[in-house]
Amino acid sequence: MNCFKKRNYGFTLLEALIVIAIIGITAVIATPSIIAMLRNIRVNGAAKNLMSELMLAKFRAISENNKYIVTFDTTNNRFSIYDDNNNDGVADTNELYKTVNIGIDYPDVRYGYISGTIGTGGTAITSSITFSGTPPSVTFNTDGTANKNGTVYMILSQDITAGSRDRMKAVTVITTGRIKSYRYKSSVNPPWE
């Protein structure tokens, strides 16, 4: 009778190498999908952040009973929110509430569009920010309405180079104060949903 049997616990070197090879192959196959997903998340995040900041400005205008102005800087890829305490409709430097730099918070995301793209309004896009003014801006009044209609288009830098529209996002404001986010989807007509 043999009371002392040798037990083999653990893995052999061959088994460990096979598992490592399977993990490596899976990582190589999955990496491009993960990178594309992260880029999509960045542009979605930038559009959602802009939308929430516009809503914040609107709600603060209502709750504080004074205007809030949002200005857009296309050169530096940022927007600023001003608490217009004197209600003169001018974004004075001492009224600056917040500045959001899209390029820093969301790398590779910028204001932009692909030439020839139909915008949310059904006509060709001619500017990444359609709010009028220098700089482009929108003012939220004390009743939550906006002083003008406009749209902000966002896209990844590499999508401009590649001519790819499918990750484009748009945030619109209309004079009633409604703020809405859209995504470009080439498979539907109209392409914004």
C-alpha cells in the first residue's frame, strides 16, 4: 500500500504559455475596437458636457434672475460662461463664471464639421458654431429663453482628416430655451438623431 502519492498542483510551463498566447491574441484583436470606442466616448462626453453647461447657465439665469452669456472660442477650442450681473448683455471679464477647454478635457475633440455635411436644420453646415456674434455667443434670459438659435458641431480631429462624419455631434439651442444634443448617423434621413 502506497500512502504517499505525489500530487501535481499548479500549471505546467506549456499550459501557462498557451494561456499567455491566448490573452495576447485576444488583446491584439480587441485593441482597435477599444481605441475606436474610447474616441467615440470622448466626443460624446464633450457634447454632453457642453449640453449640461448650457443647461446650467439657463437654470442659473432663471434662479438668480439675471442673464447668463455663453461665448465660444473656436481658435482655442473652449467656451466661457458669464454671469451677466448688470444684465447689459455684454460678457464683461469681471463676470466670468467658468471656462471649459474642450481640447484639454477631451483630447482630439474640437469644434468642427466635414464640408458638405447637412446640418441639424436641413441645410449644409458652413460654420462649426452657428451662433452669431464676435465671438459667437448665446444669452439665456431670466425666463429661461435664449436670445438666438444656434448649433455647435463637434468632431474628432482625425475624423476631419479622414472625412468621417459618423462620430459628429451637435448641440442646439433654440429661442424657447430648449437645448438638445444630436448625433450624426449616415444610415438615416435626415442624418441627425
